[in-house]
Amino acid sequence: MKISKRNQFYVNLAIKDLDFWDIACDHGQAGYCAFLSKKFNNIYFVDPVENILNQTEKNIRQIIDLDAQSRLHFYCLPGQDIHHKVEGNLLLAGVGGELSKQILLSLLSRDFLKVERIILSPYTDLKKIGVLEADHHFQLHYQKVQETSFCENKRERAIFIYDRKK
Ligand SMILES: C[S@@+](CC[C@H](N)C(=O)[O-])C[C@H]1O[C@@H](n2cnc3c(N)ncnc32)[C@H](O)[C@@H]1O
């Protein structure tokens, strides 16, 4: 599977020896890259489009060793509906700012957002990230530690990194 430099860049920003959640995974490039790096524990792939997620799971499962299969988890549902403690690293890239905000606030309000690091790279509507950052509940648990970007096809993709407050 081909992994874009952008997705490799995201994975390099994650904290090793923890889980890695690739939410809005599409073809699972970031999650698969995280798996190949051998730096993470469980890898979670989340996407609501059934045929995409099924194909992603099939593609990845057929190229990895049998003993690693149990560390990979595939959830076909919108990120807002995840009903599972989300721990380790959360990558949310390639969706709009409004949806990014909705997913994170939904997890937070249901007490499922437990990750040490959030890596956000919305494609549009960056203003909504400001709304997320101003949210009282979000501010209580997370602080921005870095703002960077990655240039892909002559377009600068913003990246925001938040760590859980100690
Ligand atoms: C452009 S792709 C991004 C793929 C990858 N994260 C990247 O940055 O290269 C957007 C993906 O978001 C998924 N998506 C749409 N709504 C979603 C939601 N509510 N929760 C999670 N994923 C969603 C789509 O199905 C699609 O696969």
C-alpha cells in the first residue's frame, strides 16, 4: 500500500508506545503507517463508509502477519458515535473544521476522549478549530503544544497538536 508523505508526517508527530487512532481513515494510510513503524500498540481505524472501511480492512489484513491481527481494530461508524474509550494518539485529518470539532466534543462530552495527544489536520473551515479551542470543556483537558503544516500538491495543510493536561 502506498503511504503519502503527508500521512507519514502525521504518524511521526504521534507519541510512541501508545495506541493510535486513525479517525476518518479512508484507505487507512496513516494507521497502516503507524502499524509498520512498530512504535504503537493497538491501531484503530474509523470511517463511516462501509465499502471503504471493508476494503481497507481486507487490504491491510491480507498483508500483515497473523500474530499482529489482534492489534488492529476497524470501526465502521462516524467519529461522533464512537462508543469506546479513545486512548493514546488520535489523528483526525482530511475532514472539515466543523466535523473535527463535532467529533472531538462528542467524545469529550461522553467522557470517551482520553488520548494523550490529538493531531488535527482539517482541510477546510479552520475557523471552527478556534471555536473548539475556546470550548471550556476542551480547554479543561487539552492544551495546544504545536501548530505546523505540510505542503501537499502546492497546498499547505494546517496541523494542530494538543496534549492532555497533566
Ligand atoms: C478525504 S478523506 C481523509 C483520509 C485521510 N484521513 C487523509 O487525511 O488522507 C475523508 C474521510 O472522512 C470520512 N468521514 C466522513 N465523515 C466522517 C465522520 N463523521 N467520522 C469519521 N470519518 C468521516 C470519509 O468517509 C472519508 O473516508
